[in-house]
Amino acid sequence: MQYDPGMRLFVGIEIPPPVKDQISLWWEEVRGHLDPDHWRPVAPHLWHMTLAFYGDVSGGEVDDLSEELAECARSAVAMTLKTGGYGLFPKPSKPRVFWAGVREASGDSKLKHLARCCRRAGHDTVRKRTAREAAFQAHITVARIRAHAGMMNMERLQMMADVPELEWRVDRINLYQSILRPEGPQYRRLETFELNGSSYRTRGKYV
């Protein structure tokens, strides 16, 4: 596949439509606890779970990165994920992201190992220091800060209903291109890698 020179890339896990639908119902119920002047919701069709973010990658480096990600996928196994909990990144005093939490239903570490491998793939191939970022915490970003608003009202935040527990089976990961536009980002799925299987490529698929 021919790639454009210089692309903003990340690897992640897609969220199935039925899970998105239920999270959307929860979000509509709780979003009033966040000041709309300071927070911008992320459109549900863009919801995903990032494993590693690589930033701008030159076209010549993408194939090397893809090969490493294929190895990560081959060494991983399918798993069941579960939603639950919510929070702020990086900290309540300077929040940038409001998220819904995700964890392995079995309580194992397969997801963390997969994320670590994907981060290391970026560090090894495109010299992005993804392997040395903060500890991985699985989440779905549902809103981003518009402007710094100071310390969050934690009492108000704690009044939110918890994210419903929703399970789904994960058997693949995707390499995405993030295209920044004035109306918001678009994500183009470049490649899909089956866990413990073979990889196959998709062309021009936007989500």
C-alpha cells in the first residue's frame, strides 16, 4: 500500500456499535455535570481505545511500524473487555480529557501487555518515545477541554452515575491515521491486525 508522506498515526481498538449506543445513553445522562463552555464532547462515531499514539510518521517508516504491530498482534490473544468507571486526564487541577474506563473482564494483563508491545513498536521503528509514556490506562475519551477552567468541582463529578458495565470481545487492533480538520478530526483505518492471526489491510476506510 502507498502511504502519504507524513501522517499522524495511532493504534487502537474499535468500540462495537452496541457498546457505543449504551455509552451514549449514559453520556447523555451525565454530560450536564460538565460545563459546556469548557468541554467539547467527542462524537460517538469517533470513540475508540488508544493503545499507542505515534504522532507524525513519515511514509517510509510506516511499513516498519506495521511489521512490528503485526508481530504484537500475533503474540497476543483475543480478550474480553468491560467498561466501568470514569475520570480525568492528566489530573483534576488541569484536566484535558474526560474518559470512560475500560478493563479486562478476566482481570488478566493481556491488554496491558498488548499496549506495551504497541508502544515499544513505535519506539523501535519511528523513534517515538511511546514506550516511556505514563503507565497505560485503558479508556475511551468522551470529551475534551475547550479551555483551562481551573480545578474541577470533584463533588459534582462524583455525583455522576457510573458507566454501565458492558462487555465485548476483542480479536483485532487497527492502525489509524488521524486527520485534523477545523470541524474536528477524522480517523482513517489503514490496517487491521488480527490477534494471534494474520494481518490484512484496508484501503481508505474512515470511521
